[in-house]
Amino acid sequence: MKRICRSGIRTLRYHKMLKDIRVSCAPHISQPLSTRSVMIDVIIGLVPAMAAAGYYFRIHAAILIATCVITCVATEGLCNLIRKKPNSLDDFSAVVTGIVLALSLPPKLPVWTAVVGGVFSIAIGKMVFGGLGANIFNPAMIGRAFLTASFGVMMTSWTVPATMDPAMPAIAQENALNARTQATPLAWSKLAIKNKLGADIYSEQQFKAAVTGEVGGCLGETSVIAILIGGLYLLVRRTIDLHIPAAVLAAAFVFGGIAYLIDSYVYVQPFFHLSTGGLLLCAFFIATDPVTAPLTRRGMWLFGIGVGTVTMLIRIVGEYPEGVMYSVLLMNAVTPLIDRLFKRIPAGGKPSV
Amino acid sequence: MLSQHLGAVCKPLVKKADTVQAGQKIGDRDAFVSAPVHSPISGKVKEIALRSHAVLGRSPAIVIEALPDNPTKRSGLDLGGDFDESRYSAEQICQAVREAGIVGMGGAGFPTRVKIEPDPQVPKETLIINGCECEPYITCDYRIMLEWTDQIVAGVKLAGKASGCSQVFIAIEDNKPKAIEAISAALSKSGNGDNIRVVPMKTKYPQGGERQLIRAILKRNVPTGGIPPMIGAVVLNVATVAAIAEAVVSGSPLTHRVVTVTGEAVARPGNYYVPIGTSVEDLIEFCGGVTELSAKIVLGGPMMGIAIADLGTPITKTTNAVTVLTKEQIGRAKFAGRQTACIRCGRCLQVCPENLIPTKIAHAVKHNLLDVAERNYINACIQCGCCSYVCPANIELTGYIKTGKLFLARQKKKMAESSV
């Protein structure tokens, strides 16, 4: 069977003019599209978010992104060497993992921690499963989860953006690391929920900041505008489908809205939830990772709704201020089940026999 | 070639060293699903042997050496003024179609007589004439719609009469306004065309598949694993219809057909009226040869055609095109046959006209899990090639599925044999 299926097959010297005639199965033409071009599109889509990160966190952004990308690429190369597999670096998927990982880390994370995260992402998150296409979980999220579990304090120390007005005393404070850090909007919202503080004042003040990105948080998640530009690019290029982002954001909005309607004093407005934390980055760049998302459209909706719902559950009811990472990993785990749930029926109906 | 159709292979009616006349029947079979074969030329039977066949690999063929003074067959049919289909009875038409060896000329090659003959159990209601080109690159149907317009209209009426269909649609893609105009004009000129309607179709691939046409026109689905007559529909290609007219009116068998010779590596691409049985080499030679850039010679179009390794492969009744592709047309990665891992992007699901999950089926076949492939409806695949076309990982999805279908059929056959 393999002999027939593999294209590339026989060459034949039959005619003087026809020195290199190939035989393979139809079709004989294809769209000029490759895994690499898909990945490059994702990288281009991430550029605005990276630029925003560079603007707000200056050198930290550059260091973190470079570290993660280099580590991821090197790890994948090394894994291929050890497993004696052909080089798979030319599909650029390791670069995408590196960038996504970097964008989901706190800006001032030490370099060695980022290296650990990168190695774990690729080695455990992807290569042990057999490389690109075979991984069950989003590699970048696996790396981030590992770092969160291992280095909790580092992973929750948020640096103030370099452009930020220092006269914003209410939320800025000095901490033991001697760096200017601040609580992220979500941490604040969590505090509000726990201590029954008025959340409304804070959320109004922060909404504008979240749109531009002038706020504490992970490297790439702060700027709503940058992520939306990148996400729009991917949608226009049809690299991603609208289904997953729409489902994630709609579900989060609905659940945020329900909480807000129940108690608008304690809970922040639903728009605030959409604009803060990693939800947007997740909706456009993390949950849409095709390898770990369902195949069918209905499956994608369910997957997206699951991600949005679990995120909001963690944010509103759970212990952590942010739940994007765990919700993505959880939904990744049930993706095979979703695929099994939504079977596609042939256009002509099920065969009668 | 003694097998140019779906169904039983013909038995040769001539012996080695016999002299045959142009149009003489040289192969036939009693089986219901079969069609006779005729010699397109006068000549001497050189041998009866196995020859390369585009679909079957190798198949028995009658090799005829042409006599030096072979008259060229004139293309098209002179209807001689007004055409009146009431002169022919349905049985007469069916008989003529059978004797002329007419098969579906769009590609599948199902014997036409079997298609149009009324079935007492399921009455045929709708006749769809397929004027949608099967594939990109191919233009032979378009050409004959322009040049043989009257003949096609006559054939449509004959086919409608033979099958007893009350409504007839002529489906033409909307990028061929000239053909739509010409056919409409011919219809109104010939009168009594009230139940025959020309329907412009959206130009897309695959539109010329019969399941797709029926879905687009009748808004009904042919059951999976079923054939159009199950819902009372018959789909005939325009080339087939033209052949029907010729067979019924002049009694001449199907010995020639129009073939599109195309692709960037051909010196003089175009549509040629070719005797069936001509080798690809002769045809390409006639078209001015090919350039050094040619990388693949395909019988049929680029999406479903079959790449051949032997230029001695003959044109058959079902060969609608010879496409000679260059490396650039194929694409570098595709040419090298480089495949990467599936990233589950879902593009193949979106393009599949039959609403299948190509990647799942293909990977099941790859790992020899034919039962999984069958559970994912592998046999509903029409092998249009769209999934392979869009796959960013360059996986030969259609190739795997095709192989899987073949293996499955073989397995079934073996099981049936062992249980008897």
C-alpha cells in the first residue's frame, strides 16, 4: 500500500524530451500553501502584539521573546537529533510556540526560567508525543503551566509598563524584588470579589489602559488593539476560522455578564473581562492552534465555548485570578472526545447498508 | 482497448491478421453493463495483446495497423434541415446507443444505454445534461457546445425520449455565456423545447460531478453509495449526448471523440477530434510535441486525471483531456512528493463536497485501519481531489482514500468468495 501511496515515484526515460516524468496519484496541482506558510502567517499575526510588548516593556520583551524562541528551536532540533528524526525546524512551528510562550510570561521573568519553560514546552509538550501534529496539549501552555506550578512567585510578579505614569499610586507598589510591579487588573478584580470591594470604580479606570496595553500583565496580553490587529490579519488570511475566537469571547462575555447582573458592585463589567488578561490572546492565537483544537465547525464552537466558560469560572469562582491557561489545557484534553461527538454525516446521508 | 467503460470487459470479435473496416465492431459482450468497441480506422489486426491502460494498468487490446489510404472522419453531424425525434421510438434509440458503444464520456464511462433505458421500478423523471466542464484546464465540452450545438440539442431530445424524462435541464457553467446563448438559441429555434431548460451554474470545482449537479439543480442528494437513478435522475455529458445523436441519426458508432490537449508544456494546445485508440505519443506529436519542461503527463484533468508512465497508452472513450504539466504548474513540494505531518487545520473538511473528514479517513488507511475508514464513510468519497489540493502539509489525502477504497473492495470480494 505504501508503495502506491507515496508520490514521488518512478522516473522514466522513454522519450528524448521527457527525461523526468513523474507518476503519482491525482490531483496533480495544489494550492501554494504549506505548513510553513501557515506558521509564518501566525508569526506575522503575532507581530503587533510583540511590538506592543516591546513598546511597553522595552528590553525585557526583546530578551524574553528571543530566549523563548531560541530555546524552543534548539530543543526541537536536539530532540530530532536524539530521536534520529528528519529536521522539522523548517516548518517554523517551534518559533510560533516560542513567541506564544514568551507573550504569555511576566515581562521580567529571569532568563533561566524562560529557558526552562521553553525546553519543557517543546520537549514534554510536543516532541514526546511525536512532534508537530501529534501533540495533545498546546505546547506553549504546557510550558507555562509548568512554570506556574514551579515558580509561582516569579510567574505572578508583574512589572509596570515603562511608559506608565508613575503617579498612579493606587495600584503601584514596591515589592521585595525591588522592581516596580503592580497587581494586574484581574488580580485586582479577584481581590474585589474576595473582599467585597467596589469593582466598578476600578474597571472604568482600567478599561482604556487595557485597550492600549498600558497596564500590568503578561508580556503580550496587555494591548487589546495589537492583538485585535493580529487576529484580524489571521482571519482575513483565513489562517484561522472565526468560530473559535467568536465562541471563546461570546462565552466569556455571557458568563461575565451573568456575574455582573447578579452583583454589579463586586463583579467587573463583562467587557473588562474580555479586554484584560490573556483572554484575547488566547481566543486568537492559543485556542486556535489547529493541532489541539477540534476538526469540525460544531466541535470548534463547543471547544471555544468550553474555553471561555472555564476561564470565566476560574476568574469568578476559582482561586486564581486568571484561568486562560488551565481552560485551554482542559479543553485540549477533551478535544478527541469532541471530535468523536461531532461526526460528519456524508452529504448523501448515511449509507443504507 | 477492450475495456473502455465500467462493467464487463469485451471479448474480441476479430482474429490476428483479419482486415477490419472503419466503424466495424471488433469487441462485444453479452453482459447488460457493457458496451461494444468499434475500430476507428480501416486496417489489419496486428495483434491482440495486453497494453497500458490509464485506469486499469494493463488491459487486453486489439492493435490495428492502419491502411495507407485511410479516409479522415469528418467531425460533427449534418442533421439535414429540421430534426424530428418522433421518428425514432425509445427502443430504437436505446438499441442504437447500445450498438454504437456509447458510454459516459465525462470520465466514468458508465454504459449510456443502461443509464437511459427506462426502469419499470424507478421511473426516470429528470434528465440533466452536463455542460459543466469536469475540471479546470479542460475545454472540450465548451468547444462542442459551440460547434455541435444543433447536434447536442437533437441528442438531448433523443435521450429525453428514450429515458422518458419529463423535465430536462442543460447545466452550463456561468463562465461560458457563449455556450449558454448558443444552446438557448438552438433550443428556441427547434421549437418544442418547453420542457428543456438551460440552467447557468456557478463556476466552481467540482461542479461537473453528477452528485454535485443534482444537488445544485434539484436540491436533492443522491443517497450515499447510491446512484442518480435511485432518485429518478439521469446525468449525461454533452459529449455523450452528441454521440447519441450521431448514433441514432446516422447509425455511426462511437469511434472518435474530442480531446483537450493542454498544459504549459504543449506546443500547440487545443481541442482535437481524435480517433479512439490513438496513442498519447501520437497525439502529443500531432500537437507539436512537448517542451523539456514537462514533468507529468496526465490523462484527464489536473484534479482527477491519471498520470501515465507509458506514452503508448491509448486515448479511450473516457479520455477527455491530455494534460502535460510543468514542474511550476505542479509546484515544487508536490513534485518532490514531500509530505509533512497533518496539523489538523481542517481545510480538507471545509472543501469536501461530500461533507466527509478526509484527514481521518486518509490516516486510517495509512495505518491500515480499513474498518475505521469505512466507519468514516470512505466509500462516499467522489475522489475530486479537493482535499489534497488545499492540504498545507501536502498529504496525498485523495491518494490514500483511493487506495483504501480499492483495498476495501478487494477485502469485501475475498470475504464474499470465502463465504460462498
